[in-house]
Amino acid sequence: MARKPRASNDTLIELFLDMIAAERGASHNTLDAYRRDLADFSHHAGIATADTDDLRAYLSELAKQGLAPASVARRLSAVRQLYRFVYSEGHRTDDPAAVIEGPKRGRSLPKVLSVKQVDDLLAQARGSIQNEAKAERLRAARLNCLIEVLYATGLRVSELVALPAAAARRDQRMLVIRGKGGRERLVPLNDQARLSMAEYLALRSEAKLDASKWLFPSFGESGHLTRQHFARELKTLAAAAGLKTSQVSPHVLRHAFASHLLQNGADLRVVQTLLGHADISTTQIYTHVLEERLKSLVRDLHPLSEKP
């Protein structure tokens, strides 16, 4: 009986990506990340023929290249998942990644802006709307709206830039967000976010952009503003507000949303729901905020604590 020919690296990777798209609802961004990591691995070893020593040699090469432990761990996670799939589908009779240990790494704390720093950023964004020439006022109002909504909701940047125009209805007080894996969640909008939306929509209407189905339309392939474009505008605004641009990004504002809620007494489970985390362990990276709050409560309220 003729032996079944081995599938190529590219074929096995694409089969794996098709699986996580269909069964896990992986987004385009997730699929692109897996594709990049697995393509890099496939340049070093044949997926159908590599053994455990080949995988260890690959990880050693990544370390020699100076990749951070977190980046190496992410690559290894992709390779492990690929081999579990390849084994389960019968393309291999063994799983060479099963006994591989990942690099030791401490979990880094997220970068977080203080409440004052966020206030400074928002003040700069609001001021820019009035200070810009009429032709640039729409761009300034769009950026202000993006920041207000992001800080009010903690959305992922991919969720934010792809909001439909219907999200800005006058009576809208909740947003329905379809997040990772197609999971839906509700997030509330505060008055300031709704006000910034109304101001932006008024200028958008003047510019004859009402026909777009996107809240933040663009002429690019996606039809809406890209994450990269928003990130660049945010860093320019941060510099104008006197903040270090390296400390400011859309994801940092998402962290600020979560941390500031916890500082003010929000329950970790509530924050998990608002952020759209499937697992509470992901949200627990913010427990350093809770620890600091508990310390301050004991210091300020315990009868035996020292008073000045």
C-alpha cells in the first residue's frame, strides 16, 4: 500500500488556521499573528519531520536573536497548538512539542496612565477642536471622540475603530460589542462620550460623510479608520499634551480604563465583563491595583495604624 505523501509546511499551517477560524472564531488579526509565527518556525524546520531537539534548537535560536521571553513563549504556544492539531488530524503519529518547556518569565504589569495624565490628554484633545482651522476640525473631533469612547468603555482598539455609525444614535446608552471569538457583550456609554460623539457627528455631517456605515470612515480597504492610524494620531496628541509618547497607546488607555475602575472600587468580575476577557486570569493582571487599594484602606482605616 502506497504511503500517504507528507503535507507541506504551508499546507499544514493553512489547515490549522482554517480550524481556529472555524472552531474558535479567530479574528483576522489573530490569524495573521499565528501565520507570522508559524511561518517563521517553518523556515527553521519541517513541520511534518521535526523532532523535539529541532524545536529546542529553534527556541535557542530565538533567544540568541535577543527575543524577549514573552515573545519566545508566544511563538512556542503557536507551535504547540499547531502540533496538537497535526497529531489529532493524523498528519503525524507523535507530538514533538508535548514535552517542551517554555522560557521562565515574570508577568509584566501593564503600562498605566494616572487619572491626571488622562485628564491632560483629554483636555488637549478637546482644545484641539476649537484651535484647529475649520478644515482640520473634523479630524480633531474624530480623535477626541475616539479617546473619549475608548476611556469610557475600555474597548479593544480593533473593536473601537470598527464601530458602526449606529453606535452614535442620540439615545444610545449601551454599545453591543462583538469581541474575540464572536462573543457579544454590552458596555455602557457615559455622558461625555455621547457628547463627543454628537459633536463629531455634526462635523461629519457637514463634510457629507453620512453615507458611511462606519462611525470612523476611511478611504482604505477596510472602509474604516485603521488601528495604526489612530495610534499615530494619539502619540502626536500625547506629545502636545506633554506626555511621553512611549507611554501612550490605545492599549494603554484600555489599561487605564480598567485600573481606574478598580481604584474606585469596581469588582474584578465586572471589569472582566467590560473588557471582554473570557478568563478571569487575564483580568487578574490588574490585581496590583487592588493590592495597593487594600494597603491604603488598612493604612487609613485600621484603628491601630499610625496617624500623623
